[in-house]
Amino acid sequence: MNKIALITGITGQDGSYLSELLLEKGYEVHGIIRRASVFTTERIDHLYQDRHEHNVRFRLHYGDLLDAISLRRIISEVQPNEVYNLAAQSHVRTSFDQPVYTAQVVAIGSLHLLEAIRDYRDSTGKEVRFYQASSSEMYGKVREIPQTELTPFYPRSPYACAKVQAFWQAVNYREAYGLFACNGVLFNHESPRRGETFVTRKITRAATRIKLGLQTEVYLGNLDAKRDWGFAGDYVEAMWLMLQQHDPDDYVVATGQCHSVRQFLEEAFGYLDLDWEEHVKFDPRYLRPTEVNLLQGDATKARNLLGWRPKVLMPELCRMMIDADTKIAERERTLVDAGHVVLTRS
């Protein structure tokens, strides 16, 4: 029989790429979504299958990480072999404005899910393998470069603090209850499906719109922050590989290369023959109260034990995002030329 996977955060960037990967591998994929008055499934609409059809392998369920009862019900109904916890309030700067909500979703939400999985396993005797989406932001004020699985955490945001708690909860359930639980410490991973409030996508959206005369400037914060940027489509493969191993463990997933926001700007605007310095403005609102200056991962363990390697590095990733956002900007240009108003986000 095909394996069954349950994904929280399925409507996000990672959830959509992971769903595609698992469906290609023959899985039956279930996702948890929150009820909303507007559709939020644009990243996975191409995967939708009418549940009245035969052999439906992609289904969505209403639930919430803050609703422990709904999680237990869904797990009991779906009977998953693997659970991928990708849901979060994942915007670091926003976590300073909503620290309690961030902690509830990221830390307490993961605890609700772990408890639901443990109860299901204990009552049915069926093993469920669990993946917890951890973050390089947990390293925060780094003490060594590059960061490995043994590098101490020094979180510098409410989001990072909550992710640290979720990380250790997964470790504790592994050691205390024998749960097959893995943490993937993923460094920054981007794609054309990245949310537009994240700096890389904000840059590529702005650059393409500037190129087509739809806006003239974009406002950013710290241009000297350095990150290890990879492609989300590569990184979801590492998630899957972790749950295929004989024993559960924790892994860093990264390219090992580090670039500043300034360098990403140069790559994006240069690809379009634009001078970024003519269009980028500074806005202190985008600075964090406590900054994380440099993150660079060492994925040697994932390479040696999982056989995983990144296929897309920053320059190619940036161009991939520019190419996709150019198509969006061209559609917007057509609307503007026809007399419609298109919202500008700077």
C-alpha cells in the first residue's frame, strides 16, 4: 500500500513543494488548512483533486495547531505513516509584534501535534514518523562559522525562541517515548513561491516591477545581513530523506555559501540591467530589535548520511525568481495599460 503523509502548513512554500515530491513518489497526501473567508490555497491549487473522483491522493482537512482536538481527530482519520510539521508564524520581524501568538503556534502547536501522534501510536500500535521544521534562526548570535548540528543555539527573536522550544520538544519525545522524530534545521530557502514580505521575494518582485515601470523604489532594512540561501524545492527532499532512515536524528540543511542582502540585490537588479542603488531606500521599521548578522550552514552530516546535496545555489535561485516574477509583472503591466489599478507594495 502507498504511504500516507500528513502535512501542516501545506499551503505554504515548503508545503507545496513537499506535496509535489510526495505525490511523485506515490504517497497519499493530506494537508491541514485553517478555515478562512478567502481562498489561501493558490500554491497547491494545481494539485487539487475532487474528492468525488476515484483514486484521490490529495486531500485537505480543516484544523489548527492551536486546536488539539482537531489534530487528534485528523490523525485518527488519516492514519498517516509520516507527519511533516511545517506550519508556523514564520516571519521573524513580525514575531516581535506578535510574540505570544508566534510562541503559541510554533512551540505549543508542535507540542499539540507530538501529543496527538504519541496518543495515536500508543492506542493503535502503528509507528508515525515525525518531521519538525526547525530553523537556522535558532543559532541567532552565532558563536562559530559555519553552524553545524553541534553549534549552540542563541535565539534572537520570539520566532527563534519558539523554534528552539519546538526543537527540544521533538528531541524529548524521541528520547522519552521512542517517537521517530527528526528536526531539520533548514537555513534560508527561497523560490518563486516565497511570500512577498520575505526579503528575497520582496526584492525580485520590486526589481521586475521597476523594470516594467510599475514602481520606482523599494524600502528595505539591514542590507549587510548575511544568509545561506538555497532553493526550497531542494530542501523538501532532505525532509523526506530524514524520515526514510533507520534511526531518527537531526540534520542541518544548507548550501554552505553565504551572501549579504546587498549581494542579492546586486544579483537581482544586475540580471535586469538595473542599478539597485538608484531604487532602494532605507526604512528603519524593517530592522529587528535584535539582529542576526550572519548564518551559514554546514550540511556535511546530511550529505554523508542522507546523500543530500543542494542543486541550486544563490545566483541561479535569484534568476529563477526574477524570471517567474517578470511574468507576473508583465501581466500587471497589461492591466495597467488597460486602465486598471494595480497595488504597489514598497
